[in-house]
Amino acid sequence: MIKRLKRFLWLAIVILVVIFISIGLMETLMAQPPSISHPLTSLTEVEISTAVSVIQREKTLSEMAAFPLIALQEPDKQEVINFTPGKVIGRKVFLVIYERSKNKTFEGIVDLKSKTLSSWKEIPSVQPAIANSEYELATQVVKADPRWQKAMQRRGISDFDRVKISWWAPGILSEHEEATGNRLCRGLSYYKGKGWNYYGSPIEGVLATVNLNSGKIASFVDRGNVPFSQENWDYDLKSLGKLLSPLKALKILQPNGRSFQLEDNEISWQGWKFRYSIHPRNGLMLYQVTHKDGENIRPVLYRASLSEMVVPYGDPKPTWSFRNAFDVGEYNLGLLANTMELGKEIPENGLLLNAVFANEQGEPYQIPGVIGIYERDNGMLWKHYEYNTQRNDVRRSRELVMKMTVAIDNYDYSINWIFHQDGTLEVQNELTGIVLAQGTAAQKQSDDDSYGRLIAQNIFGVNHQHFFNYRLDFDVDGQANSVMEMNVKALPMDEKNPLGNAIALAETPLAKETAAVRDLDMKSSREWMIVSADKKNALGAAPGYMLMPEGNSIFFPVEGSKIRQRAEFATHHVWVTKYKPTELYAGGDYPNQTKPGQGLPKYIADNESLLGEDIVLWYTMGVTHIPRSEDWPVMPVHRVGFKLVPRGFFSRNPAINLPE
């Protein structure tokens, strides 16, 4: 009897244990969807819908309410670094809500586990990115306006359906526009004549500014008739007529499969490991970039992304001087990403990946093929030919490329993150698309055309610039980092340098945020290095990664200009800040109709120490574009970029032991 009772008790205990384990597993499964394996996994369609439904349940929104931005609320950095597979992951969603009828902007954070609104606040006196529905509204308003209709009729245009209106954020505001605080956009008119490429027929001198809150025209300018091109500038194969002789086929094959491994949003290749996502504002981003050195997994970057860009145009005419596009913050660059094709934007050996976004109604949708990843050949990696023995040692270079492309009205850009076998990480931006044309009566180039160049008859290309700022959250061998500026100089001839050939390198720590606002200097071959503050390499030096700039420019708008005040990040090439999770955008959180001094100037105002800290380096690179006839009707790609190169990070060439 006692034995039976003991067996019954043991059986009951086992059953209870199994029940408790099952309940725990069920709670874990219910709390954590099976598709979410890491805190930085991109938002799913279900998560987006859940977050929007919580907002709609908790807040009374008008029919005109829009969701300009819905993105993953990134978890605490330390929580991500300490994450191990199997842990329950807290997931939150960050949402920007704009009430157009009230001209009010709100930020909300939704906790997906509890399905509650954990944060809600109004952000006063800001304007979020322009939304698609606002373009449609503004077009209807302008085309119904008698002043605009008369302006078209004076130019011989009676069919208003043949006019395309392109909408811009308002850029530089007048004093009156600033005082009203209204949400504005400005419309440029183009004539859709013989073909579909209307960018070749700008209707010059006409500018309509719409108050999006009231749905009325705020101001209208017509500076008089200017001839526009009547030619067909279509560039499809049929329109182009006679084509060049086709090239022989060039096939890029990997018969044994790809060399990279992809799991969830984590990629491994040639010692590199990193996570990626595509953000609705920033576009393609990298997280937790590490490199395997022997058996050690060594961190390099925690987070890296395009932060902001600005495109100032250099013509002082009133219908042009406002044009200073902040393409990341004013238009949500990530949402403008487009589907790519194998054999076109990326080679046929590539892999295309999808992305999930949300529209302004808060509805999730998927864009196919918005991220491309592929391997490519890059010539020699290293070589030495030994004359005495005629020994020839050489290794061929392979690169891993991640790409996204975006179309922002007339311009097209691509962002490329390029991983090298020697431990270098490269950023390369590609600029192409169509020059923003200005209509002109000119048929030939004039010496007076100092603001640009005639690129075709009746088409003038205005001088302009493109400035990109990248936010690079370094964790070189950990979070305790410092930044060193490296300057090279020739030493004067003296008793120590009798032949005058001495070249000296000086390394200077940038100790404070305000001291770390720096510019390129070709005369001193200036570069910057982020080094570990508490680690040493085999030679007793601090391991580091070096920012190696490539082509760049200076920001030409002069001191006192409004665009210089709004885009202060572009006035210097390098800024360094102590890490703060809320400091994400070089031009500020809301660059649309922003006030001066936002973003980086505010971030460095407290002048924190940069010695042995978790630091973020912000690099600004620029292109000055003086248009040419060869840029028309579609520009050949122009590339600009920079490299992050190991310096004392490895004990030898990390690619020396590659097999032949």
C-alpha cells in the first residue's frame, strides 16, 4: 500500500512538472512569435498591424491622421549585446502620427508583448516627412486654381492633364511662412508633350506653394514665359532608334553555390558577421558588425547607417533658391526604395531580399527585391613576384556587396555596403537619374551662365551639391573607444634631417565633442582612427579602425545663408559624439521646415568627453555637380564613398592565408 502511494506521489509530481514546463513553454511561445529570433529582427506585417491597432484603440484619431513613420523601436544597446538565443525578446514599435487638420505631430511607442501604448507625446512645432496623399491633395488644389490655369494658357497649354506637378518640401521659408507654422509644399510644373519623360520640359518661372492644413494655395509665382524643350527626351529602346553594337555575353556564375550564409537577417562571409535591416527613413542599415580573428569574434561596429543628406541648388532666382532637399528626413528615403532585378542593378549571381513597410494609413505591405546581396570579383587582393626564383604568389580579391536603390523624383541613388577580405568595410554611394533641368531660351552656351551649364537646347543644368552624412557607432574591440586624428607632415631640413626627406606622423586624441568637429586636409593627408581604450595588440599598440576618406567637397553656401544654418552637419566632414540612443539624425529628428542648429550642433552642445567612451563618428561626404551635356537625358553613375580600414586590429594581413 505504501509503495503504491509513493508511486502515485512520484507520478503526480512528474505530471505537475510536465504541466508547469508546458505552461512556461506556452507563455514563451505566446509572448514570442516564432519568426522573431533576435531583438533586431525587422518588424513583421503582424507586428505593424498590432501597433497601429493599439494606437487607434487608445487615441481618437481623425480621418486625416497619417502615419509618416512606423519602425522598430530599437532595444537598449546593452540588452542587444547581452542577448543569447532562446531569450524572450521584448518588442516595441515607434510610430510618428500627424494630424493634418490640427497641424500636430505625435510620437508613440507600442509594447507588442502587452499590446499597450507605453509612450505618447506631442512634439511641438515640427513637420514630419511629406506623405503620398499630400502630393495628390496639392495637385488637385493647384490645377483648380485660376492663376495656375492662366499661367499654363499663356504658355499655350490648354490640356492641364498634360502637365505633371512635382512636389517638394518647402525648403527655405520666408519670414511670413515661418511665422504661420503651416505645413507647406511647393509644386514645380512640367509639360508632358511628345513622350513620357516630362523632366525634359520644365515649365520655368511658375511656382505654387500649398498650405496642406487648409488645402489652399498659400502663394503663387509666375515670372513670365520661358521657352521649354519640345523635343522627345524618352530613352526607351524604341525612342533611341539606332543602338550601339551589343557586347558578347559575360556570365557571372557560382556553380558551387554562394559563399555567404544567411539566417534570419544575419549574414556571415569570410570572417565577417553582421545583421542588416531596411529602415523606412534611413534605408539599408548594418548592426553588430564583427570579424572573426582566429577563434576570437571581435566587434567593429554596433550600428551604421546613412543619417541624412542635403542637396542645395546654386541658382539665386526665387523659383530655385528654396530648393535644398533633405532626402532622408523630408521624404523618408527608405520608403522610396525600389525593386531591383537580377542581371540589372545586381549581377545574376546575386540574391534579392524583400522588405516590409507601412503606408501612411498604417497598413503593412511588402516590397519584393528591395535589397540585393552578391559576391563580385575585384582584381588582385595581394601579389609578389620573386625575380630570383620566378615564384609568383597572388590571390584574387572577392567582395561581398549589399545594395539598395531609391528614386527620389528625378534623382536615383544606390547605397552599397562592401565587405573586403582584408578586413576593410567600404561605403559607396552611386548617383544617377535625371538632372533637375531648368527651362531656358538659350540654344547655345553663354559666358554669362555661371550658375550652371546648357546641357541641351532649351535645357539648363543648375550647379548643385549632394552631401551625405553617415552615422557610425563604433565598438572597436568593445565599447570603450577613443578617436585619434592622424596628420602627416614633412620635417624641415636640419641636423636630424639633412636631406629633407623625413616624413612624420602625429596622432592627436580628440578629447571633447567640440574639439572633434574636423575637416579634411589634403596637405596633411588627414585621417581618423577609432581605437580601443583598454585593449592592446601584440605590438603594444591600441587596435583600431581607420576612417579613410575618398572623394569629397566643401559645402559652398556661405556663412549666414539659411541652408547653411539648417544643414550645419554638412559644413564639416567629421563630427564625433558620445553615444546616446536618441541622437540618430545629423540634421535633427524633423528636418522638414526645421529651425536652425538642429541635429549635430545640439548633440555636441554639452561637450562630453570622448576618451575611453562609447563613441559615434559622423562622416559627411559631398559631391559638387556642374552638369554637362553627357549627363543628359540620364546621367552615367557617379560614385562617392569612404573606407573603414583596420589599423593594428590584426597581427598580420588577414587575407594572407587564403587558398589559391
